Amino acid sequence: MNVVIDTNIIRRDLKFKDKNFEILLDYLSKTNSKIVMPRIVIEEISGIYKRMLIDKKDEYMNSLRKLNSILIGKSFKNEIDISTNNEVNQYLKYMKSNLKISEEDIIEYKTEYLKDIVIRAIERKKPCDNKGQQFRDAILWLTILDYTKSQSDKKIIFISNNPKDFSSGDSNELDPQLKEEAKVFNIEIIYFKTISDFVREHAAKIEFITKEWIGENIDESTIIKMFNHIIEKKDKYILDNIKGSLEYGKSITGYIQSTGYINSCLIDFYVYEMSDGTLLLNLEYEFEKEYEFEYEEELEKEEYGFEYECHFNPKTGGYDIEPEYVPRYRTKYEAKTNCKYPLFRGKFIITIKDKRVVDYEFEEWDWG
């Protein structure tokens, strides 16, 4: 069964370093299948890559100007000899080579789609949203429908991290409206949010890999060390979220640090067996991590006395002769220290050969 990958999957990992890409290509090889790519995806990737190049070049130039402004007796060239269009073309060659996509695997979209897309936008029909947008998603969907109708098995796998427009909720289920539309043409479009979800669906049952085997053979200290290495770079992001979670009347001072306490728990695992017998063990851990932070808490306003105050009288242009006896208040603040224990999830892929662990790789993390 052939596979269509959406732009958001490629954008997440432009150099295809994720081992799940290896697994996907291995599956395609085993099943004599291939990745097919709609033209709209290639055009979108080209635009994204071009904008990224321009942004990164501008960042570099700004940093170089700042450096030159403080150097004494030496400065660096301000020009970067990069042809943006040439780099985009080079990237597209790189992408096609890594994903084993030939020119015949590129699916063109048709100008005839326009009428259908306009109707979808007006009627708020999926994948257009309730505002009639997602023009690009409509082109992609119609391209996939057209291609699948032309295939002998009438089936295709579609991977897109865009469940809002292609799924119901946040599941790996094609939206019922889209599923019914596919049925009209007697075709089946099997939807996954991520390549990782696809791999889970095609995981193998390996008898010796159990939770007990993982506990005995996976070095949890290595898992925790890899996780900490990533999370320590996110302290500002975590601080901003802690700020937002404080109750009214409390304000964080800016002091925050990880105390070193962390509790880990394996919550899920599955295995994919590669063609050469290598096992790729996908692990998902939950981590409870402690952050100590200091905040100021506003105490109740306390009255401490009265003072006389003369008020300006705009009619006379001067101050009233008789002052008014008014109260004065002050607000007390008290510095306190507290801890937060956010829960994180981390995904890892462990390479196993001959029942021995040979490599650990961190995949991604999330929290909340």
C-alpha cells in the first residue's frame, strides 16, 4: 500500500533524522510499496524552505553586524553567497533521494478541482473549516482521492499531523465525512497523525521483549540523562508557563531552578522489526520533575493612618483652604518559595541487535 506524507510531517524533521523514517522506508521495501507525493506538498515545502533560508540568513547578518560593531581592528564580510532558489532545488533533490521518490511518484493536481474547492469552502465541507478556509488542504484531499481511484487496490495510507481538518477530534481516524466521501468511489484512505502512530500500528510482537526485560536491560539513568539534557534548555519556556499558572496576587521573581528530583515511569512500548532483523524498541516514559521557584505574594492592604490632603479646585485655580482628612494605605508583599511538579512525556527509540541494546535515541517530548 502506497503512502502520502503531508508537509507538516516533513517540516518537523527536514533532514529525516528520525528513526521512524527508517522504519517507514523499511515497511515500504517489505511490502513493495512507495511514497507518492502530491505536487501541492512539494510546492509548499519549497515555499517553507525558502522562507526559512531567508529568515536564517537575516538572523546571521544581524548577528554579524552586531559582532562587527564591537570588534577592534578586524571585521568580517557581511555578504553570504547563497542562491536561495538553488538551495531550494538542492533540498528538493535531497528530499526525493532520502524518501526514494522519483518523478513518476509525484501526483499533479488539476485545475478542474477549483469548482469543487469553491463549493467546499461555501458549504464548510471538510477539509475546509467552519470559516471556509483550508484551500490547500482541499487540493491535497482531491489529489489523494484522484490518485487512489487509479490504483488497483483502491487503498492508500495518508500521514498528516492535521487532525483538525482530516480527522475527528485528535484520533487516527479519518473524519466520518471524508470517509463517506471515499466510500462513494469505493476507495479506502487510512489516516495516521504521525509516522510514529503508523509504526505503532505495524509493530511486531517480539516474545522476549516484555516490561520485565525492559526493566532489566534498558539503562534508565541514560533515559533520564537524555531527557534532562533536552529539558534544561527549556527553562524559560517552563518559567513562562509557571508564571501563567500562579494565582491572582502572586508574581514570580524570576528565580527558578530544577532541584534534581525526577521520577520516571514507563507507560508504553512497542517494537518494529527491520528487514535485517534489527529491532527498534519505541519507549514512552512519563517524568515528574521538580522546579523550585520564588514568588512574591500580595498580602491584604492594611490601613496605617490618616493624613490631611488639600485638593485642587479648578473653579478657583487654587487649592482648597480646608484640607480633607483621608486614609492612607500600604500593601505588604512577602517572598515565598514553592515547588511545581509538571508532568512530561518523552519518547525514545532503542536499537537492539542480537538481544543486546546498542543505541539510545531521544525522539520527542511533551508536557501538560
